[in-house]
Amino acid sequence: MKVVTGVVGNDIHVVANRLIDISLQARGFEVFNLGVNTSLEEFIDAVVETDADILLISSLNGEAEGWCRDLQFLRSEYNLREDVIFVIGGNLAVGEANQDDIIPKYRSYGFDLVFHQVDLNTGLDELERYVKERA
Amino acid sequence: MSKLLIDVGSTYFKVCQQSGINQYFRDFNKDIFDDLLNKCGDIFSNYAKEDIYICSSANGGLSTLIIGLTNSFSLKFAKNIAFNSGINIIDTILYHKIDEAKAPGELIDVVILVGGIDGIANVFDEKLFHFLRNVHYNNIVYVGTKQDAMFLSENIQELKVLGNIITEKLHVNGGELKEYLTNLYQADIVGKEDIKHLYAITANQIYSTPYIVNRSLPLIDANFDVVNPFIVVDIGGATTDIHYSRDLVRDNIVSESGFDRLVFKKLGVYKSRETLIFAAKNNEFVYELLAYLNVTENILEEESEKALRILMQLSIFLVLYKVSRLHPLYVTLHLEQLKTVVLTGGITKVLSYEEAESIMQFFYKKVLGLHAIPNIVMDYEYAIWTLGMQNDTASRS
Ligand code: B12
């Protein structure tokens, strides 16, 4: 399966991005890593050019919300395949925040899986489970 | 024996000998060859054909229409390669919006089609063929996913298929396309009747001037007082070119040369004067700028020497504006990091250093909010192009 990944917006926290790249490859995914400082449009464009199955966005500095609101819009704009899986994780709010507020919010933006301050391997296990269930 | 270098521009001939560079205003009633012979025939007789090198920007270059799958990859990569091959981009079309796109009215020299990494298929379909039926073009080249090449070749006559410019890691691979476009450009120059005649006086290949200038850039700091990163602004009669160090851009393109080029086809001060004025009048800063220069809008309609200087100042301003962050349509250069601006072309014969400096001060203060401006180098002799040519003669001899 093909995964496009990277860190959204003005975010330059690169360590998690490298780990995500390595972990996904170890789990057998074909990875297209756009690195830090990536706009939402670049993510969607990369999904289109590679015909990827999964978009996995990471955000650490707390600014994801401002960058990801237009997901639904871009998704329809490009007539993306219906079955592309959208995942986001990292620190999805500024400071302390409640999971029960964050998850529904990002779901409403169009993300299928939302991992706020969840350990990477836990998140990727869940992603694989989700992929299997959908198949 | 020394060399003779000749640059055929849209407005001037420049002739460079060991003794220095001379410029001759062109007579547009004569063809290029007759005009050149008339003005410089005596000089040619002192040189062997092998020692005469010619470049030309008189024919305005080739035009392209690019159709691509996304802005961030297909179109961005193809645009970058086209610019660097000296090709003028007439329009770009995002493939998923091709139904709403309007075919350009003019004849296109080359259409570029691109989309998808190798391994994915069915990117293009009937919509493309339908659209192409309304486009007048001379050449068409495909540089997208391998899997679609066969299908497209079956449906598009004379389609040239080259290697994908998008690598499997989503990086750019421009080699084949750049070579193809450069050859097309070269063939176009050589094919121009006017230019063909020039082979009567030279035994060497005639190149396009932008190609030669681009080749001069790595040699500039050895010959001028230039600090990296720098830009070279070449304001000519018909077009304005900007060559810039790649250090000034932040994007996902890795280019081999370290320098890129943008052409503003309609910002020249003679042949495209009307469009320059139009662009100026539509710029949000223009009235403030004219006031700063102590003139009124009426100056734009005048034919005086003073009006020409103002136009040249305007074109410097407009070019910088178009590559600044206020104008995201073109590349965005990080002008705040710029160390040197080299001004070349017809402009250096007209504008004084102080006039160039004053317009730079206005731009940096107004648009970027900065007080310090980069160092300005005036290429008064219009010597930059001779570096690239001398490089050529050196590598051959
Ligand atoms: C190192 C660091 C920096 C370095 C970054 C260097 C670099 N190029 O990477 C520097 C100093 C530059 C920096 C700058 C800033 N930082 Co900082 N930084 C950190 C720090 C200390 C460690 C980050 C790190 O690398 N961790 C190691 C990696 C492996 O862990 P991780 O990033 O947390 O990722 C894990 C999980 O989040 C998860 N994960 C990540 N993405 C995804 C995606 C999915 C799908 C899943 C399932 C899981 C997942 O997996 C990873 C492994 O488990 C953290 C604090 C901390 N202790 O976490 C702050 C922190 C991330 N930074 C923070 C801030 C605010 C900033 C600045 C805004 C500070 C400022 N005012 O200038 C700037 C922003 C710069 C920018 N434009 O992005 C905040 C973010 C707060 C928030 N979101 O509420 C943090 C949390 C510090 C804090 N407690 O306030 N920072």
C-alpha cells in the first residue's frame, strides 16, 4: 500500500517524521515522505500523483487545525478516490486539550483516524487494523 | 588570433572584440544580416569564420502550453524545466479542470503533457483529446507515467514520449525534457530565415542569448563585484529576464545548475512598451511610486528621454514585485536574503546608478519593509553574455 506522509504547515519538528517514515517502511508500506513544512494542497497533490491509498499527516507544534480545515474542499475539488484513508496525529492542539473535543473536530474535517498525543506504534497498529477491516 | 563575439538583440547588435564592446541600434527596415553587414562589415573581414561567435535573442523564443495533473508536482516541475530551457509559458492547465479550460488563441510551439509517477495508470482520458482538438500546436511531448504512454501515443499524432520528469520519490528529473526543449529552441533559431544567413559569417553554432547568459552566471563573481545570492535582471527591448541563484527559493526542486531563469515576455521597454505601461497602471504601488519619482501619470504617454528612464525604473520595480511574496503566481524569491542585483541589457545605457538605487530603495522599503538594499552592480558594458561565450570558445580550443 502507498502512503503519503509529512508534517503539515509551518511545522519544522522533524524527528517524528523520520520515525514515521522508517516505521511505515518496516511495516511494508511504500512511503512518499514530503518532509516538514508541507501545505495541505501539496499533500493532496502527492496523493493524486502517486495514486496513494493513505495520507498520514503529522503535526507537532499545535497549528494543525488552521492547516487542515480545507481537507473536504480539496478532496472534492480533485475528485479523489473515495477509499483514500486520511490519518492525522501528533500534538493536535495548543497546550492541554481534551481527546473528546479533538477527535470529533478532526473527524468533521474529513479525517478517518485521529491520534492526539498517541504513541506512534499504537497509532500504526490501529491503522493496520482499520485497513484490514475496510478490505 | 582573438575572437569576435556578436549578440543579436531585438533592439541592438552588440559586438565584442578585444578592444571593447560596441552597440549598434538596429534598422528594422533591413533584415538582420544586411543590417549587421552594413554596420560591421569592416570588422568581420578581420576575423576568420571559426573565430566569430554569435548568439541571438531577436526571435523571442518558443512558446509552450503545459497540461499537468497537479500544481505542486507536474506543473511545477514542467514549468521549472521550461523556464530553464528558455521557453515562454503561455498557459498552464490543471488536468482535472480541463473541461473548463480555454484553448489558447495563438499557435503553440510545444505542448507539454505530464502527470503521475511511473507505475500508475489511466491518468489521462478522452477529455484530453477533446481539448487538444482546439489547440494549434507544432510539437507535443509527454513526460508523465510510463503506463499511459502507449494509450496517449495511439490517440495523439506525432506524440514525442520522453522519460517521466517525476521520479518514484516525487522529485524532479528534468534531463530528457530539458534536452528536448533546448534542441527545439536551437532548431527554431537556426530555422529562422534571418538567422540562417548569419552562418555566412560564422562557422560556429548560433545559440540563444538567454542560454548563454545562464551559462555565464557561475562565472560572474570572478568578473564582477558580486556576492551570492544574486539576481541578474536583463531589461531588454521586448522582454525582461531574471536569472537568480537557487538559494533564493525554497521549494522541492533540486536543480543541477544552481541558477534558474524567469522570462517576462511583455515587460520590455520598446517593443512591449504598451503592456509594460498596462502592467504598471494596474499595480497597487504605482501612484506612490510615480510621486516618489516626482512625476505624474502623464509621463507614461510621453516619448521623451525622461519617460524612457521612468519606464525602465518601472520595469525594475515590476519584475521584483512579480517575484516577491506579494505575487505568488510566479516563483517567490526570498528577496530579503538577496546580496547583489546585477542590472544588464539596454537599461544600463540609459539609467544612472543613482536612478537604479532609488527605485531599489523604494521597493525594499515599500514592499519588503526593509531599509537596507542589496548591492547594485551595473553591467554598463553589457559584458555578461560575453562570459558565457568565452567559456564556450575556451572549452573548444
Ligand atoms: C525538539 C523540539 C523542538 C525543536 C525542533 C527541532 C527539529 N527540527 O525537529 C525546535 C527547538 C526547533 C522547536 C521549535 C518549536 N517548538 Co518544539 N519541541 C521540541 C520537543 C522538545 C521535542 C520534539 C521531538 O522531536 N520529540 C521526539 C519525537 C520522536 O516525538 P514527537 O515529536 O512527540 O512525536 C511522537 C508522537 O507525537 C507521535 N506522532 C507524531 N506524529 C504522529 C502522527 C501519527 C499519525 C501518529 C499515530 C503519531 C504521531 O509519534 C512520535 C513518537 O511517538 C517538543 C517537546 C516534547 N518533549 O515533545 C517541543 C514541542 C513539540 N514544541 C513546541 C513548540 C510550541 C515549539 C515552538 C512553537 C516554540 C516557539 N515558540 O518558537 C517552535 C515551533 C517551530 C515550528 N515552526 O514548528 C510545543 C508544541 C505545543 C503544542 N502543540 O501544544 C512542544 C510540545 C513543547 C511544549 N511542551 O510546549 N521545538
